[in-house]
Amino acid sequence: MAGSQREINTNLGRIIFHSNYDTKPANVEIDLKSTTNMCVSKDEGYLTACEGWQNLVPVKKIVPYTFGMKQAHWDHVKERQPFEYDMALHFGLQFDLREIEKATPGLIYTEYFHTLMYLRFASYITDVATSRAGKALFELAKDVFEIRAAANYKDIPEIVKLAPTGMGLFDKARYVGLAEAVKLNRGPFYIDQVMYEVVFGNRKKWNRQAYNLAVAEYGYVRPLSEMRKMGD
């Protein structure tokens, strides 16, 4: 695939994509003006949202990725799978949509981009649940912040308010159990193709070009729960 792809480095996130990507637009509007303040810990160097935590140094403002989901979607995931919710917040803060739009105008408005991000997250959370759950637990236990972001959803002007569940602080055994469930499921239970179809339009399947790339570059494997929901 050499020469057929480009890379974007944004915060801690990295996106690999084809230079001749499919430009079919997604059913989404993104407000690039609603930003989240990002800080770095003076003691340990990790990057997080700023609010509510002392000993942090402000470094930049970003527009995090929020999967195009409305508040109700986020609340649904938070109630049913808190570990997946927290990991989605952690994942989204790694990407700055303003920087991506500046580097490659138009990419963030395509079905290709959002398919790639959903599938990239599926691989990310599986990796965390498999090999880095302890570290993620430790970091999220210290993160107390609120993200205020535009809903990134067509015709919906509301602001999405997101904050970590805090479960890792009070019930680590259950939290680790939720991480183990993600591992056994081979990926997320809720931020999957079904959610993608809800957000971007009924019967809106994965963009095939992005799907093939996610399999090749991110090792994407379809979650078992998604296969059951889709009747496969």
C-alpha cells in the first residue's frame, strides 16, 4: 500500500488513510468552533482535558471526535457499558478535528472518515481491554473533566456534555469485568455498525474502502455482539 496512503498525526492519535479516499459525504454537520481545553500533567506527562484536575498545564484547545452521537446515544452507552464509554472519551480526545480539517479539507465530512474512526475505535478498545486495561483504569481514575462539544449531528444544535464515569475509582472489580467483556466480545458492544447506522442514517453501511483499510492497518475484527444484532 506504499504511496497510496497519507498519515495525520493529531495529539496522540494517528489516522492512516488513502490519498484518493472516497469523498461521498456523511449525513453530518461539525461545529469546529466548540473546543475542549487540553492540558498535560506536570508530574506524569499524560494529556487530558483540563477541567477539575490540579497540577495540569494548559497546552491547546481541540475539537475532539464524538462519533457524531447525540447526548442520548452517549447516555445509552454510559449506562450499559461504562468501560466502553470511558474508552470512547479517551479515544476521542486523541483527535483534533480542526487540525484534521486543516491538513485535509473535507475529509471529516465523509462516510469514509467516520467509518474509519468507528473501526479504529473498535481496534483501540480491544487493545486496551487486552493489554492496557490496568493503565487505562489508573489514568481515568485521575481524570475529572467535562467535555462540551457540538453534537456533530445534522440539524441538531445541542451541546453534548460528557465526563468519565468515575467507576474505576469506586468499583474497580466490576470495571475490570466490563473490560474483560469487551475483550471476549472482540470489540465494543454499542459503538458499532448498528450505532453508525443510527447516527448517519438507516441502512448506512460501512464505507467499503475504509473498512478494508481498517482490517489491513488496524487489525479490525467484527465484534461478536454486532454479528448477533445484525443477524449474521
